Amino acid sequence: MSVNMKGKSLVSLNDLSLEEIWQIFELSGSLKEKLKANEPHPLLQGKTLGMIFTKPSTRTRVSFEVGIYQLGGYALFLGPKDLQLSREESIADTSRVLSRYLDGILIRTFSHKDVVDFATFGSIPVINGLTDLMHPCQILADLFTIFEKKRKLRGLKLAYVGDGNNVAHSLLHGCSKVGMHISVATPKGYEPAKEIVQEAVENAKQFGTEVLITNDYYSAVKDADIVYTDTWTSMGQEEEEKERADAMKVYQVNNVLVSHAKDDYFFMHCLPAHRGQEVLDEVADSPNSVIFDEAENRLHVQKAIMALIM
């Protein structure tokens, strides 16, 4: 049964129902097939997406900009110096004004509250392209990739190893929503936020699945279907880089660690990867690695998100 998502914002993956997630995946697959067949699909003909970026980006900017173009719309890039926010115009006023011009807003920024405020005060859908707290579009693309490869999601186990950051948070939301087991292994002091974990636990209760937060990377990875990692130091944390590297060096994803996963496990990373730190080439470039498939699927999944909500 199709669900009407027009006008809905995507601030957190936890805001989506299971039906909405599967609707995104269904349309993602259809749009991917149309693109491969060179079949036009102008579902957003004449629509305009404002893209607000206060953080640098490769995959997010290119995939959204190309995606809206392929859907027949237009992308307007708004960097940190392009809006009056830099001159202290409030987010509330900015959001209200942009709602009079645009059909949707994408935001990639530091503060999660900024995205919440844009969605609260505006009258058009807002898409969270990444904040310090969450990365929902990435994880929707990851889950779609897993489904493509495994032909199921429910009952699979994903092991995340490294920093309990925005990617870990959205993985907790996403895996628990679709009925996957998830284990998150971090050094002490780098665990994911307690409120996010609790939300994931509540989701998992509906499916009888497990959410495990641990400091033991071997137990986390044991019998995993997917092994996932991310950079140890996110943008804005550069001053902590040495301290973080020292804390996380034993959490590196290498052949020894992944030998505890299932033989047919997949390795995932949201990229960019700091090869030699959180992951070695022996894993990132192995036949088990699907890192470039998930990067490609950012395009198809985000096109589906835009087509459904704008």
C-alpha cells in the first residue's frame, strides 16, 4: 500500500515508518532501473531544491545535484557565505522566506537543531543531508544496498566498529526499524548517545531483534552479515584527532577482525575512508567490499526521497 509522503521532512530516519522506508526502497529500485535503461523520469519537472551547505561535501552535493537534474528539477547551491545567516538573520525567518521560493531544502551542517528549526518554521519539506547527530540519507542508501545484495533485511546482523557518531546513530535507527540485529563496538567514552540507543531498543522490541552496545569489537563482529566502519575523526573534531586515533587504533577493520564475521559478509563505509586508519586496503578493496555500490545508491535513494516528498 502506497503512503502519501508529500510535504514530509526527513530530519531523522526514526521519523519514517516501516512502510515509508520500504516505499523509498521500491521507488529507488525503479528509478535505478530507469536510469540504467536511459529512460527519462522527470518526476520533479520544474521543481527547485535549495541546498544549504556549511560542511564540505563530495557524495552529498554531487548525488543530490545530479539527482534533482535527472528528475527534471533544478538545484540551487547555497554555501556558508550565500545566505544572510552569516549576518545573523534567524533560521526561522530564513526558512519562512525560502519556503516562498523553493519546493524543498537540503541541509548539510553541524548543528542538528538547525535542521530541526528549518523544518519547524518552514512550510516545505526539509532533508537532513548530515548533521553532527545523524546521517539518515546515507543509512537509507546503505540499507537499500544490503537489500539489493542479500534480498532481505530482517534477521541480518550489522556490526558497526569505531566512533559512536552520526552514522552509528542513524544505523541504530535504521537497522532497528527494518528488523535487523545491530551491534555497535566503540572505545569507552565514544559510545553512541543514550537517547538514540533507547529509541533503537524500542524499535527492536517490535521485531524481537537485538541492539548491542559494547566495547568488545570481536563479540560485536561475531557472525555479522555486514561489517561497517567510519572515520574516527569527523569534521569539527580535528583538534581531537590524535586522542581519537590512540583510543580507536585497536578498532581498525582488518582481515583479523573480519575473520570473525560470516564468510559472505559485506564491508561497508560511508566514505571518505582514511585507509590505514579505520580500515585497511585488504578489506576495503576485497571482494566483500560494497563501498562503491553504497556510494552509487546515494543517488538512487535520494532521488526517491525527493520524488516522494517534494
